[in-house]
Amino acid sequence: MTAVDTNVLVRYLVRDILELAEAARDLLESLTVERPGFICREVAIETVWVLERSYRLPRAQVADPIEQLIVTDSLVFETSNDVISAVLRYRSGGPDFADLMILAAAERVGANPLYTFDQRFARSTSAVLVGTNDNETP
């Protein structure tokens, strides 16, 4: 297994610099089920962030390629179920992708509730604001 960094995924997805896009494509196409590429959580989060912030892509144009990468047999995503859960929620609006990955990880391990100071995050998910009447004793 080899690891793939954010900048490789971004160049592969946006194809804005032809030489780098071709190198990224060649690398990703060289990966196989027997020798897959590893995508850690941080790379998934950072890729979404770069596509949103640097390229100003709308959520659907960010979510679609991430979903396609997740089902690629030659790529292994760290905690792929968390990524899938986060992408599905991300597509419908609300919190940013990083927060949704945190929520997915908390749900995966049965850590409930997830406490936060982020009002937007709490309004649109099961997260609970610290200091509200909704708090249960942790």
C-alpha cells in the first residue's frame, strides 16, 4: 500500500495544471487492488476544504468526486464509512465537512452526545451545545 497526499487528489480532480494532473492521473491509475493507495482522514478533510475554499466549488461538485473516489477499488479510505456518512450529510448543506467527519467518528464509537460550542453545527445535527439546557451530565 502507498499513501496519497491531498495535493495529488486535488490535481487529479481539478485538472488545472495539465502536467500535474497527468502525473496524478498516472499515479492513481497505477494503483491496484493488490497495491492500493491509502487516503487518511486528514487527506479527505483537506481535499474537501481545498476544493471549497481555493476553487470555490459548490458542495455537489465537491461531494460527487469524493463519492466516486470512495468506491474506487484501488483506493482505501481510512474509516471509509465515516467519509461516506460525512459526504451524504455534507451534500445536503449545514456544517462543514470536517465537523461532519467528527460527528461520524463520534457516532461510530458510540460517543453520544457530541458537545460543541458551534451553534450552526448543533442546529443541524445531533451535536449538543455546551451550556444549554439540553446538556446531560457527561
